[in-house]
Amino acid sequence: ARRITASLLQHLYSSLTDAILSLSDIPDRQVPALQALLKKARCDHLLSTPGEAKLSAAAIRFLTPARARLAMLEDLLDMSLDDFENLRAGGALSIFSSSEVVKLLEAQFEPSAR
């Protein structure tokens, strides 16, 4: 049952991330709603069976690797251009392809901010 649940969550996390990354424009006023959606979509508790101990973060990462991208995307949605650059320089954005990062930057920032 855990593998099936993990597979469904993996699909959910991946689909949500891909859907947001496909947006051509992310107005500032929509960021809180998108972040709330991503936060509510995290259903890691479904991976634990009632009466079992809560799964470790490492186990959750193993079972649902797309969750890391979802969580990072949630944080990226309200970051400044300087914050993006710091993360890029530090290698933290390596979980996204370079084209995904460019597309997200284009969706979030006005051309004059680039």
C-alpha cells in the first residue's frame, strides 16, 4: 500500500511542479495562492500507516523524490532576483533544469528586472 501511495504522491508532486513551471506569467498577487496550494498538496502523512512511527525525511525523499522540487518551487515563488542568483551560484537550483529556471524567472519577473 505504501508503494502505491508513494507512486500517487510522486505523480501529484511532479504534475503540480510541471504545471506551475509551465505558466508564462506569475503575477505577484497569485503567489500566495500558489504557495498555499503547494503547501496543502504535500500529503506525506499518507505514507505512514496508522499506529506506525512517522517516516523520516530521508524515507520521504526516497519514496517521493519529486517532493523536493515541489518544496523548492514553493520557496522560489516569492524570492527576489538576487536570491535566485545566490541559489544558482550555490548550486541549490540543480534539481531544476536550466530551461526550467529560465522559464520560472521569465514568468516571475518583468523584463526590466532581468
